Amino acid sequence: MPKRFRILHGALVSLGVFALSVSLTACTGGQAEKSSLTIYSGRSQEFIEPFFQAFTEATGIALDIRYGDSLQITI
């Protein structure tokens, strides 16, 4: 797969995860307690971090992000 399609695919997958997370967060009923979420990401930090920052700003949910390659994360 050409590099630009891999980047586009990664962006679309990330955006889908972000949208799903926001949707699920909206279903919590506005609970007052602070929440956090651990994310295991095989994507490059420079690429994916803006999505995570936008998620935290939109939801107030703190993220504990663990970066690594896909093999490290799956084990």
C-alpha cells in the first residue's frame, strides 16, 4: 500500500476511534467524577497526539498513552 494511503488509513482509523470515544463518553450521563483512560498506541506519537489532545479537551477525560510498535502492544 502506498505511503499516502497508509497515512490516510491511519488518520481515518484514529478519527473513528476518537468519534467512538466521544460518543461513548456522551452516554455517561455527565457524571461529576474524574475519569481516565489508558490508550495503547502503535502509531507515531507526532501523528496521533493531536487527536488525543482534542479528545481530552472535548471530554475532560485524562489519557494515559502508552506508545510502542504494534508487536510490543499486542504482547
